[in-house]
Amino acid sequence: MTKPVLLVDDEVNILNSFRRTLRNQVDIELANNGQEALEKIRSKQYAVIVSDMQMPEMNGLELLQKVKEISPDTVRMMFTGNADQKTAVDAVNLGDVFRFINKPCSPPELLVYIESAIRQYDLIVAEKVLLNKTLKGVINVLSEVMSLTSPEINDHSNRIHHHMRQLAKAIDLKKHWSFEPMVQLSQLGYIIFPESSLKNMSEGNAETEEDRQLFDQHPCLASDLLRQIPRMEGVAKTILYQQKCFNGEGIPYDEVKGQDIPLGARMLKIVCDYTRLERSGFSSLEATNTLEEQRDFYDPTLLAAFKSTLELEQPKLMVELERLNPSMIIEGEIRTARGQLVARQGQQVTSALMNIIRHCLENRAISGEVEVSLVEPEIEQDKNNQPNH
């Protein structure tokens, strides 16, 4: 499969010369100015763009800055004469230029640069596949294992997931791949809890000293596990600080406080505390009043934004069992005619659960409808933005 390359220069003869010479080796397209190049970029994915610096109306630096926003995976290179230091620094910092190409440049030299840029493009695409498929698959497996092994953890995690997505929308959080894994795995440390402690948490009973010690450990355990997965170091740090108070109190016991606490951890602190109160039988008003009474523990801006999301009720509806899909959370138990439990209340629908339900339907062990709530859409990946940690 060819990987198209876009050359941009207002000197048409130079562009045509490159295309004639390299047409059997590279899929080259041409643009005579910045605006024409942007129109092409908006309609097609290019592996590489090479732009001249000195062009009328829009110079190369301005063009590559816009390309970085529109098509961040496209590798950007620049033709230039004797560029001054400021131009070079701006090109790297603002346009994220992969390489400078001195003019004049022969076709064989340009071919070497283009081949190098295509290899860089392949690395970028491979990394995206790793993030979107391999890593996401591992995270989904971990999340599904927690869901199937512990209904208490599953229900708790689903509530946290819902409130975190609502809070992210309220603060207009920039999209980044790390948000969903951070939320999905924030409660991974609960796997060390014995069944009795999980039941206490589920029923809102008073915690024992053992429960409190386990609770203090769960972010550390989750963080230690996730640090062993490549590219998850930042997520692990966020999860480690999820119990840290805004005023510096709490675990881990260090000097970090205020805005130095990762943003995702400050969000989790509010959402997790609210969710625990909610599961203990507090009404929404009682839970938010409790948070207000200890407001030194929370980022005030995030707390105000979180309170505004509570006015938005999670939509619920009745759905036929065969129409269940992963955008839904089951709000009532699903049992067979003989009383065997198929799905618990609070369980999010997964592909594995859908297969089980489909098998039960085929054998006429279950039928009818179930009440569900809808899951908020994921915070999608944006490779350019900083991680949410």
C-alpha cells in the first residue's frame, strides 16, 4: 500500500521536477501554496508533507502548524535556505518539524529524506495501533475480570465511571487516550479485599480497622500493578494519588498538594468520596453537603463543576434482552426461569455477557426486558493533548 507524500512550494518547476524523477518510487502529490495544501490535507491522509519555508500569503511554518492540528500523524518536513536560529526553533517547537531539508536539494537526496519520514510515520501508526487495540484490549480484559469476579467492585466502578465522564464534560477536559484506562482501572486495588470487606462497602456498613487499612492500600496496589505495563506509568501515578486531599493530607504521605496533584487524581478524589457516600445510603443532597463540610479536601473548581453534573440524571429505559449492548448498564437482575443468576444489577454489558445472554435466549431460559441505564460515551483519544494525569 502506497503512502502518499505532499510537496508544497510556490515554485512549480521545482515540484514538477521532483514528481517526474521520483514518480516510480514515491506517491507524490503537489500543492503550490499553503491554502491548496490545507484543502488536500483535509480530504486525504498523507504520510509526509514537505513544505518550502518562504511562500507568499502563508509561509511554511504557518502551514505546518495548521497541518499539526488537522493531521497530527502526518510527518512534517521543511525546505529551507539558510534558516536563522529563531526560524529553526519555532519550526521545531510550533510545527513539530521532523527534519530540515537544505535547498537546493537533488531528487535522490529528497528520496532519502522522504523514506526516513515514512519510517517515522509507520512508527507513529504502529504506536496508535498499540494504544487503540493492544493496550486497550488488555485494559478491557482486566476490567471485565473485575466485573465478573466481584459485583460489588463492578457496581462501584460503574458509578465512578459515570460521574467521571460527566465531570470531564463539565470541565471541557481535553481528550486523551489515558482517561478511560485511568477511570476503568482506578479501583483495581480492591481485588485484595476479602468478600466480607467488599460486602461492608456494598451495604454501607461501618468499616473495621482491617477495612480501613485495606482501603489505604488499594491505590498503591493498583499503581504498582499498572507500572509494569508499558506506557501506563502516568496512569499509575494518577491512580496512586486518588485519595490525596487538595490540602496535602492523605495517602501518599508526601509534600504534594493543590494543583501539583495530578488532575485525574483530583477528579477521582471527589467522585470516589461521593460514590462511597451514595452507596452508604446518602441522598445526593446529603452527600454533596458532606463534601462541602470537608471542602479543604477537594479542588474547589472541580467540586463546583461536579455538583453541577448531579442535576443531569442518568437516562434509564426498558430494553429487550436481545438488544443489550456495551453502551448499557443493567439496573435489575437477570435470572433464568429456574432462578439462576445471569447478570447482576449494576453490571455493564460486555461482549462476554452478551454471548451468555444470547445462549440463554436460544435455550429459552430467559426472555423479556430489563431496565438499563446508558453509559456516557468515552473520552476519545487525542494524541496531541497532554495526558490527564
